[in-house]
Amino acid sequence: MSEYHSMWSELGLDLDRHDGLLAAVGPAYESVFLSQPDRPKAMEYFDFVVGEVHGLRIQELVEHRRKGGIVVGAFCVFAPEDLILAVGGVPVGLCAGADFAIPDAEQFLPRNTCALIKAALGFKLAAVCPYFECCDLVVGETTCDGKKKMYEILADHHPSYVMEVPQRKTDQGRALFLEEVRQFGSRLEELSGGRIEAEHLRHAIEVVHAKKRALQRVARARRARPSPISGLDALLVSQVSFYDDYPRFTEKTDALAQEIEARVAAGQGVAPADAPRVVIAGTPAAFPYWKVTQLLTDAGAVVVGEESCVGSRYYDTMTRANDGTRDGQLEAIASRLLDTHCACFTPNEDRTEDIIRVVRETQADGVVQSVLQFCQTYATESYLVERALEEAGIPSIEIETDYSTEDTERLRTRIEAFVEMLRQ
Ligand code: SF4
Ligand code: SF4
């Protein structure tokens, strides 16, 4: 990757620390992913993307900007990716999933802040994320208190924009968010010098839909018994979806879906048909955070779904049919975004119903609620989720963890015991 040093330097990265980051992620990826038996051949593309995650893809973004295009980073699926695409921009997901730069963030944030918030700010402060440095604008949202305060600090370091997300899906909440979507569109027009026309939105919605349909296809094939793809590989595909070029990602994910559909037809799986099947529900697992999926896999379970924003909470939300006008489409986009069952909403029964739907569809035997430590919304909601799962006769456990490896062995013991219980 040394061939990219001059590009990283021009982006303002701290090259020594950045080399340290790559040196940590590379071997971890090899031991977790490349060592898996019976991987679909189509996963080679995703391995290549990870191998080039700070190389070729960044080169593409730099080239896009050189031609006058904009790059917009987001921390949450509430950022309307279709609007960014509609002005010819490139949306990228920025939520870092590693604890590499957390000490940098802790100079500004309380230690009892969730790892995702600390990593998001830390990667900027440590100058180790080339995606961040490619962003003309980063867009945040008011989904939780820690995040919204972090954005105030981030604004001192990077051009930023914050969208207000309502806490209730009432008529007033919907009207507020629609106005937020409109205003964000105006900001994008100002930044890009373009205008969001109805046909741009139609095309952008279709591009996003194609990507989500490909992800849904993989999710459907994954439901087979035995499952044709490991939970780790399926999670990786979702993680890559936030970085990669949309049409290319769609094509490669469709190719993967086709291959694993053929595996299903041939009865070929990555684990025995009677392996315990688990859905992970909770806070999103941003790249390169695989801890819980890895522990479940090590314990002999198959992860068959993620009820998370790096999972079904993202790819299952589609923009509803509308009148095709600019206003009609903006309204449909805002409404789709509010269909994301984030724990920021109150009440949020839609989410518990959705978790049960995912469990039924995937024929899962149990649920692991995976919550990042210090995430008040998901941690508190976990009680209501557990109660609903219990009423539905679905076994579950809740684990609170972070990006470090300190608790790995303690979690391993709990997860092994849970998987063993599911076997009986
Ligand atoms: S869990 Fe909530 S805050 Fe986090 S990415 Fe999803 S919608 Fe956004
Ligand atoms: S995991 Fe929880 S605390 Fe952390 S950013 Fe997401 S909603 Fe906020």
C-alpha cells in the first residue's frame, strides 16, 4: 500500500499512525475472514475491497472531487443518501468500528461515551481516516445526546451539518423531518452547485433500491438451512455497502447472491444444518467490528441476520411509490427514513415487532442483543425487547461491549453457554 503514501499525505493523514492502523486491521482480517472454510468464490471481490479500503476506493473519491464532484460522509442511516447521489455526490459511511483512536477522542469526550461516538471523533482527530479527509461535508443527526454533543466539537475540526431527527413518528415529527430533509437538500445544492430535480431523485432512489435489493437477496438466501454463507461474510458485505461505489457493489452483491442461491439449491452450507441459528439485534457493527459475530461463529452458531443499521434496519427500508414530483419524492424519502426503527424513537414497538419478524423469517433459534457500552437508548430498550422475545417464546441474551478485546474471554463464556442452551 506504500504506493498510496503521497495521496494519503496530500489528504493530510498522519502517515505513521495510519500505517499503524493498517498494520492492525490487515492481520486481523486475515485471521478472521480468510481462514474460513468453504467461502463463496464471490467473496473474493469483498476481500479485494477490504485490501484496498484506503487505497483504490480513496483514489476514486479523490478523482471524483478533482472533477468537481462532492463527497459527503454520514454517521447514520438517517442521512438521505439519495439526495447526495441526486447532486452527483458520493455518500460514504464514516462510523469507525475500531478503538484505535479512542484515546484521542477521550481528550474531548467523557470516558463513559459509547465507542462509536469516540471512534467517529477520534479518527478525525488522529488524522487516520482517508474517507473523513475526502469529505466536503459530514452530516450528523440528533439521534442520541452523545452524538449531538460530539458533532458540536467535530464542527471545530471539519465542515459539518446536523439534521434534527424527531423522537416520535407523529404528524408533527414527520413534518419536522420532511423540512429537515428539504433543508439538507438545499445545503447539498449550495455545496455542489447543482439543483435536485425530480429526475435526479428518481434515478438516485433507483440506485439505492438496486443496492438494497441485492442485499435483501443475500439475506433471503441466508435463511436456508444449512445457511450458504457465514455470518461474518454476510456482515462484511453490509459493512462494505457503506463505502463502495453503488452500481459496482450492487453487481458484485448480486453475483454473490446468485452463487449462494446455487449453494442453497445444492443443499450446500457453511455449517451443519442443525447448527444453532442466531439473530444479532442492537447497535450497528461498523467496519472493522466483528467481535460478537466472531464469538458466535467460534461457539458453533450460525448468524443468520442482523437487526441493525448495518443489516436489515438499513436494507429493508424502501422508498414507497409516489407521484414522481420533486416534493412527492422528498416526502417519500423522509417517510422511508423514519421507518428506520432506531432506539431514538419513543415509543418504539415497531422495532420489537421487526426483531420478531426477522427471527421468524430466518428461522432463528435465539437472539443476541448486542449493545455498545454507554449506549443509553439501546441498553434501556433491551428490557422491552427481551420481554417481547420472551412472550414470543424466543430465547435471548443481552451483552454490552465495546471495540476493545479486554472482555473477549468473558463474552466467549457467556456466548458459548447461550449457544449450548440453544442446542438443547
Ligand atoms: S442505530 Fe439509530 S443512530 Fe445508529 S445508525 Fe441506526 S438510525 Fe442512526
Ligand atoms: S450506539 Fe447508541 S450511544 Fe452510540 S451513537 Fe449509536 S445511538 Fe448513540
